[in-house]
Amino acid sequence: KNGDIIQSTSTSKVTGSGAIGTGGLVGTSQNSRLKEVKAGGDVWDSAGENVGGLVGNNISGTIDTAQALGTVTGGRNARVGGLVGNNYEGTISHSVARGKTSGSISSQVGGLIGANAGELQSVEASGAVVGGESSYVGGLVGTHGSNFSSHIESAMASGTVQGGVRAIVGGLVGLNQSSITNSSATGGVSGG
């Protein structure tokens, strides 16, 4: 909380057990700054709330020039992202996620961010994304825009996106409730 992490790398596999935040580098980052950081290990928490390749839960934090390369796996009712599981009033820029991201029933799953209620700029996700039944699934973001400050600019998603029965599935964003500019998606999309 209220700290900086700069020029840091983690290559470890991270396994959670019902954590509030499970991440490849940081579980929960609150009012903090991460810059020039990288996580290369797989992240798994089948009962966690927020699961991310780099950060599980980013609350009012700044992430700039970040990479996450591992496979990210979450369970049901989770927010699961290749880079960040839950981005609440945070700012993420110049960052990429490359690994496969998957969640189970009633989850929010995105190649970069599971649930975004913040700012994304110059970001990219290239891994496959898979969500379960009744989930929100997007190549970049599962759900975007639970508050008015949410915005995505200059983003790209290229991985395939697959959702289960009654899922809401999009190449870029599963459920969108806010603004998106200068962004694209090129991966195949399939649902239930």
C-alpha cells in the first residue's frame, strides 16, 4: 500500500487458495506505482476473487511498462485477467499480456483485464481467453466501465475468445459500459 515497485521481475509460479488478490508479482496493489515490471510464471487460484498474471487487484494504482507472460487460471465468480484481475480506478499504460487466460462459471475474464473500472492506454493482449457459463469474456477486457472515468485508448487484442453457455463474449470487450477509442480486435470469437 502506497509504495513503488520499479524494474522488478518474477518468474515464479503463483498458486492461491481463495485469496482476495492473486498475482504473478503483486496480490493487491493499492495507491501504488509499478513501472518496468514483468511476471513470467503461471498464476492459479480456483477460488480467488481477483486473479491476474501480474497483479490480482489494482486499486487506484498506476502500472506503466509492464509484461505478463504466464497462463492465468481462475475459478467461478472471479475477475481474471492476463495482466490484472480487477482494475478499480487505476491507470495502466504501455503494458502487454501474452498468456492464456481462463475463468469458470459467472466470471469476468479478459486477456489483459478481467474487470476494468479505470484507464487503459497503449495496451495489448495476445493470449487465448476462455470463460465459463454465464461469464463476461473479452479478448482485452471482460467488463469495462462501472464508473464514469473508465476509458480504453489505443488497445489491441489478438487472441481467440471463447465463452460458455449464456456468456457475453467480445473480441475486444465482453460487456462495455464506457468509452473506447482507437482500439482493435483480430482474434476469432465463439460463444456457448
